[in-house]
Amino acid sequence: ASFARRIAALRLTTMGAFERLRDQNKLLGGYDFVDRLNDVYAFSGNAHGTMVLSTMGAYIENEYEGTAIDASYYLFRTEDVFSETPLEESLWVEAAERADSLGVDIINSSLGYTTFDNSNYNYTNSDMDGTVAFISKGAGIAYEKGILVVNSAGNSGANSWTIIGAPADHEDVFSIGAVNSNGDYAYFSSIGNNQMPFIKPDVVALGSRTTLMAGNGAIQQSSGTSYAAPLIAGLAAGVWQANPDWTNKEVM
């Protein structure tokens, strides 16, 4: 099942850690594709999105600094935390289309799909080759449009599913696994699939006890490839800024 959660974006309007983004008008807007609302800050039912964004955009002087504190951000909500349906894949693709129309360079996506509430829609391990899932096909098109799609590998390494989910299974998606502070692969981080003619995840980052901002504004540690992925997305933004003539493939 997806490990994604809704953005609790209301916190972004008040948390001190995002004051730098607000003051510099780096929060460019967004959209809630689940509830079809222009106000992406309306939903405050889960802090996952806030925590993910903080690893890139949060800043507290002498205390915390994300990996891309001066980047500009659009916030899109496509994951419905109360259910797991194929519709959410379509919403993600819709958001990717919107991102492309706005000139977005990098998509960070801390979610993944494998099984659903209705088991008739479930994927199998052999489906995870980047060519079956609708969201993976959409991510591939986003890559073709020049966007660098950074996606968490998934947290299924210790359960029966084991392998990465969609859209991290697409060859051209920059799929990020998790390691601990010693550089050891995290036990929960999903692994690659023998169905693939390529190796996944592509790279790893600190996803075990990652320091980030909690929904209440406190600095804390949490674990998941959800937090490894945005660390790399922020790093990629810096690499691309330093090499503006590079393509998304070259950045990857």
C-alpha cells in the first residue's frame, strides 16, 4: 500500500521554519487535486507533506537548514490518506501535467502504489517494471518533457512485498532508497525487482532517523524513504543551478 500521506499545508502559513520561503515569496501556489480546491492549505489532517517539504525548504538560523532553502515551490496534493484507489495515480499524473505547464524543473514525490483497497486493482511484483502502472507511464512522460522526477523507493523492504512500487519502478524516475547514518541500507527500504532490466533504487540518502520539522514545528527525527527522496531533490536543485545547461538526464 502507499506510504504517502496528505500535505498538512496549513502549517506552512504559520510555522517559523518556513518563514524564509514565505518572506521571499518562494511558495508559488498549488492545488488540492483530491478535494478539487485552489486552497492547498485547506487540509490539515496529516503532517507528512510538511515534513517532506521541511527537508528541502525549512530554515531556522543556527538550528536547521534544508537542502534547497531558496528554491521555489508549488505544492500539490494528490494522495487521499483515507483510501487507496487507482484514482490517486490519475491525480498524480494530472498534477505532473500542471507542473509541466508551470515550468517546474523537479518533482519530488514521496509516495508509491502497489496494492489497493479493492484487490482487483492490485499490482503484482512482475508489474513493477516501469511499463504497467499508469502513474509510472505518466512519470516517464514527465521525464520526456524535461522534468527530473525524484521519487521515494518505498518502505516495503521488511514486508512481503519487498520491492519498490510505482512510479519509482520507471527507468527514468530518479528512485531514492534509504540508508542510516553509517551508510548501511535501511532494513525497511524497498529493493529492486528482478523483472527490471535496470538496477533500482538509483541512489540512496539518509532515510533512517532523518532530521526534519514535525507538524508542530519542532525539530525531530523520523524514518522513511519519503525523507530520503527530498534530500536528493534539494541536492539536485543545487546541482542544476550550478549547471543550468544540463538536461534532466545529466543531472540524474
